[in-house]
Amino acid sequence: MTAAAGTARAVWRRPPLIRNPRLRWAIYGGSLVYLVLAFASVDVNWTRVYEGLDRGLRFVEGFLVPDFVSRWGDIAQGMQESLTMTVTATVVGIMVSVPIGIGAARNIAPLPIYLACRGIIALSRSFQEIIIAILFVAMFGFGPFAGFLTLSFATIGFLAKLLAEDIEDIDEAQAEAIRSTGAGWWQVVNYGIQPQVMPRLIGLSLYRLDINFRESSVIGIVGAGGIGATLNTAMDRYEYDSAAAILILIIVIVMLAEYGSSIIRQRVQ
Amino acid sequence: MLRLQNLTKTYRTGDRALNGVSLTVEPGQVVGLIGPSGAGKSTLIRCINRLVEPSSGQVTLGDTALTGLGHGSLRRARRRIGMIFQEYALVERLTVMENVLSGRLGYVGFWRSFFRKFPPDAVSKAYALLDRVGLSDHVDKRADALSGGQRQRVGIARALAQDPDLLLVDEPTASLDPKTSRQIMRLIVEICDERGLPAIINIHDVALAQSFVRRIIGLKSGEVVFDGAPNELTDAVLTRIYGEEDWSATIRPVDEESDDQVDDPDAEAEHHGPAEVLDRERMAGLS
């Protein structure tokens, strides 16, 4: 073809994303102007920042000498509450999420059930854990029960949604083959779908266990029990050394959970 | 005996996949169904066990009118119809034995199947079938650990575990090499002969179809345009089914009985790419 055209063309440019050059430069320029103005509008009180440095320094100093001893009783109790809350909430959350996740998968659930399950998921996902925790603390009082409910509820939105999406992504041929043998609906789920989604469900559950532990330390701050409540108390008393001890424990436990779950996830592939 | 009367399928997208197909398969007869991609081959066999719901027309197997069956009776009818799939459609993470036993799902209750407690005669039959297809050594392997030919053998064993009265076979060799393709086709046809089992085999490889089945049906744009013996497939007939092309390399010489003739790689590579069409059909038939 090039030979026939007579000239060998050696220049090629990728076609730009926005073809119209005026529109293209208007969008680039406009974005830049907006960013400059937006950064300029962020109000920084430099004197306050300077004063805060001092507090920040004390915080860091506290970290350098974490105090596990003087509040050990509180810390141990908080940790125990948090771990209990995490495990129970994750187990209950999984048990509730699995049927909801199956119901929210469009390829296997009838439309009314699909809509109902998607509704529950949307409700659970639209509220951040802290907001739910505040509500449950108001309803059931301070303590780990409110935290347990909060984490269970949040787990549903997370797990059911991802499970439903995984079910929608399965290899249909496998489920079709099971259906063609005359298998019932539950048998198709058990034979044609479950083996395909199980590794991911296990991985997500372990991941959610991680998240729930971290969240349990946050929702404690609004009164839902656990290590978060202990941490909050320590901060209020300016006991940064104890707070540091708590944070270090949280980091260690999260890392252990992370490490453990990655090993298990590799095994179940 | 399987009888299709005036079977029509129009997908919701408006694509008419089948247009008044009528045909009869006699007891024990193995039929090869050929035709270009998108001719409606997959739709046709899926309309028989109603994995795809036909728009109109009748399907009768023995005395049962399959079209018009309710949910429960359709399930019971599907037990009698074994299906073998393109790309095997095994449950990859289950063992070979579980895949074969899944052919019995229509016969056992949910909890028995959930705990994998199949009746002893089903298990011994599954062992016998695995022996018949040559996989006795792979019983507890996961399906995804097997080679393509082995997987299709599991697929055959699963279909036979149903004790079917009819076998529907959808492109059994589409992802296999020429040698394995021939072994699999031979196994399917042999088993059908052993059991007097009628079968419809969708196959895009004309030469392979010619050497293994005694009746060939040509489908084009959802209509039957040829129905006859393999040696009646002439240049003119293939052009009617597939369109204009040089067919000299594809047609098996009538007087040639040797199998090796068809191992010509050109003939094997003749038609390809039915996978995406099948996907489209399957997705369209899902809900």
C-alpha cells in the first residue's frame, strides 16, 4: 500500500482523547485555574499550626516510651472486648450476608428478591460505621453490644455486595451444565456456583475480619465499647504513653491478622 | 424418538435464531448438526432441554411433550437428557467424581447432594463410567487439573450418569486438537451405539462430522437446508449451508474409508470462533 502511494509515511501520533483542540485546551486550562483557586482557598492558620507542633511533639514523645503497665487492666479488658466484638460480628455478618448476597445476584435471583436484597445492601452501605454506632449507642446504651450490632450491619453491606458481584461474574457454562442434569435451584447453587465463589468468599471474610477489628477501635470512640473506648479515655487524660501502647497493640494485631489471612487465602485457591 | 415441530426461537434482541425447524431423530440415531457460526445450532439443542426457552413450536421426546412442561416436570425430563458441552463446562474446582456424580443431582434430594452422600448404586455406576472413559486413575483429582481431552471424558461420564434417553452434544471438539477430537468423537459415537442412545451432535468441523455420523443436518440462519447421509454433502450443498467457498479440501472422498484422510490440518482449521456466538446465545437465554 505504501509503495503504491509512493511516499513512506514515518510519522504517527496517537489520536487525542478530545478531538476538538479548542475544547481540549479549554478543559485543561479550566481544570488548572480551578485547582489553583481551590488550593488558595484552603485557610491555614500558621500560628495555630506552630502551637500544635508542641502537642504533636508530646504525642510523639509518648510513642517513644509506650506505657503498657499502668493502665494494663483497662487495655486488656478493652482488647478482649474488641476481639470478641470483631469475631462475633464477623461470624454473624457472614451468616446474614451469604443469603442476602445470593439474593442480590441478578443471574440467579428473581426480580423482587433481587430488589429487596439490593435495598438492604444499599442501606447498609450508605451509612458510615460511626454514624450507625452513634445510632445503636443511643438505642442500646454504651458498650460492646452496640459495637457488635454496628459491625455486623456494616459487614452485611460489604460482604453481600461483593459476593453478589462475584456470583454475577461466574462462568455461566458451569451452572448451566448443572442445571441441564435436572438439578434443583439449591443444587445449582451448591454445585454450579458455590465452588466458583468460595475462595473469594473466604478471602473477603478474612479481609472483613481485619476491617472489623480496625473499625472496632474507631467506633469505641463514640461509646460502642472495645479498645476504642480505652484509647479515647487515655487521650482525654493526656496519657499519650498509654495511648501509644494501645496503638502499638492495634498495629500488631492488624498486622498479624493481615499475615494470617494472606496465608489462608493462598491455601484456598 | 425425538420430534421437533416448527420450532422457532426469537431472542429479545429481535434475532431470530430458529425459524420453523422440524425434524425427527429415530431411536439410536446419531445426528450431526452442521452450519455456520450463528446458524442456531446451539440454540436448537438448548431448546430441546429448554435451557433456552423456545418461542413457539413443539419438542416431543418419547411420549413427553417437553415444551409446556411445568417447573418440576421439566426437571424430571431434563434428567433423561444428557448434555455434553463445548469447553467441557465442568465445575472446575470440584473433583472428577463430584462432576460425574452431579449427573445424578436430579435423582437425589438437596441434603444428600450437599453432603455428597449419593446412593451406593450411583457411586458404583460412576466408577464404572470413569472406567469406561478411561479415567479410573483420576477419580479424586480436581477437574481443572486434567487435560482438555480428559475433561471432555469427564463431561461424557457426567452426561451418561444421568441414564439418559437422549444425548445433546454441543461442539464437543471445539477446543481440542485434531487427534483428541477424533478420539472424543469416536468415544461418543461408540457409547451411543453400545446403549442405542440417540444423539444430536453440533459440530463445526464438516470432515469430522462426515467420518463419524451417518446422518447430517445442515442449518443455515435458523432453517434446515440439508438433511441426508454424509456422502450426499457435495460442493453445492456446502455452498448452500455456508456460502461460496472452495470446498475441495473439506469434503471427504466418498470411496475413502481410511480415517487418516481427515487428519489434514487444513480441514481441521476450516471454521472457528463459535465461542463468542455461543456466549451471546447463552446470555440471551439466561433470564
